[in-house]
Amino acid sequence: MPEVLSQSQIDALLNSMNNSSSSGPEKPAEEEKPEKKYRKYDFTNPKKFTKDRLKMLRSIFDNYSRVLTTRINGLVHATCEIEVESVEETTYFEFSNALSDSAVLTTAHLELKEEREETPVLFYASAPIMVSMMDRMTGGDGDVGALPDDYTYTELDLKLYEVLLQDFVERMGVTWENYIQLDFLFGRVENNPTLVQLIGLEETVVIVDMKVSFPNIEGSVSIVLPEDVLVPIFTEISAGSPAKKANNAENKEEIFEHLRDSTLEIRAELARTTLRLDDVYRLNVGDVIDLNQKKDSALNLYVGGQRWFNGLMGVSDKKLAVKIKEVYHNAGRRGSLPNEQ
């Protein structure tokens, strides 16, 4: 006969069943997907340089960082590594607003086709890395400790600073040779840039940030390229691109196709002589003028008023004709010319 459970046993059994169901395998919690972040776009200040242009600049300054690394290693006799961290488009206000009152800027001027651009390119190097290099140049080991970025340079520091930056500026033009021939001329060292408006605060600039690393210290170098400097460079690069040259060649051929259907006056000149007005007045039909030239001498042909050929007088299809004998050098460049005319 089955055992009858008491009320207390029933309650205990129900409790155990509830506990076992609550302690069962937990469902894995759904992982929270991170919210996708979108870059904010300022429609009041649209970007003026495409990603391709910024990639080009990064490639150029990657090359510049290698040139600068070699130069610094030889100059301060220490192992140095330089790499480009970022190339970003922004306004000059964003850059200048982050500078301290004791910041030191160096100006350089672009020279393109022997014309100097008045808007300067700016160089900024953090104080720890510059003081470390100057310490090595004067015989130290470059260990300057925890130097603040608002370090105030001495007069001797500024002289050494100018020597270093002048060398950095002059070597920047070499890295553009794959695209265009440029020269960068050293300007001056400005130790109080907050009092001098070098570039308009709202002007668009591209800032190239480079990380400089020595065994015992790290720092950064920033190069500010204003819009007024970059636009002429990119315009010149685009004009000299293979695609542009191909378009120019096609346009040139199209122009020549239209010109080939044009008409020009061709004049053959037998010779020249000088007569008195009285002799001209007395000329009659049948008179002979002595040209002081043989009958088989070459005569000149003029095209559009310019002497292009000389040739010999002859007959073609019972008509007077001139056989071209020589092309003058000032006739211009032409692919092919007919042998007879």
C-alpha cells in the first residue's frame, strides 16, 4: 500500500522542486553590442581636402620622417626613431588654442616656380625632445628628466633651436620630388606666437604630427600646412599628372583637326629690288625690271606673312608652281610636309 505524504512532506517536496528549477542552467546573457560611433561633420566648415590628398601628404611625410631620422642620428650621434602619427585637416584655431604661452614656433615659406608664398608653414617641436637634442649637441647624454611642455627657453637654447629647425626646414623640399619641385625657405623662430597672428584663426590647415623617440625620452613634432600653401601645390600636381597630359594631348589633336580645314595665304616672292619713284612712274607694258638674280635661283614662300620655305619655280599641269626645296628653322614644329606645292 503506498505511503501517504503528510502536508509538511508535500511542502518540502514542492520547495525542493522550486529550488532545483531555479538553480538550473542559466541562459547566457546577450552581449551588449557597443554603440556604433559616427564622426561628426561640421556643415558650416566643410572639408576642403579629399582622403586621397591626405594619403598623399602622409606618404610624403613618411618619406620626410625617414630623411629626418637619418639627419638627426648623424647630428646628435644618437639613435632616433621618427614616425608619422596622424595627418588631419582642421582649423588653425584648434592648433593654436592648444599651445602654451611659452611655445616656440618656426616659420618657413614655400617657393614654387621661383615665387614665394607669403602664408607661412609652421613647425612646432615639444620642449622635452628639443632640449634633449640640444643637450646632446653640447656634449650631454640627452637625459633632461620630466621637462614640462611650457618650458621657457634661454637665449642660448633659442640659438641652438634655430640651428636645428633651419636644418629640418631645408630638408623638407626633397621629400616632394616624386610629385613636384619645391623649396622651403627658413623664416624665423617666434618665441611668443600668441601675440603674432601668423595664420587666420578660421583658416583651414592640415596638421602632420610626428612622434620622435630617443632611448631615454620621447616627444613630438607638428607641421602646420595652411590651405593657401597646399592649394597651389595640388593644382600644380594635378596639371602635371599623366591623365591631365593625356587630356591636353587629345585637345591638341582636336584643335589641329579644326585648323587643318582652315585656309592660309601662301605667297611666293621671286626677289626684291629698289626703284626710284620716277622709274616706277615711267614703267610701261613690256618693260623689264632687273632683279639681279638668276632665273633658276630659289624663291621664298611666305605662309601667313612668315617665311616658312624656299623653292624653285616650275610648271605643274600647265600651271605655274613652286617646288619646295628647304624648310626654315623658324617655321615651327610640324610632323610632315608635302614635297611639292
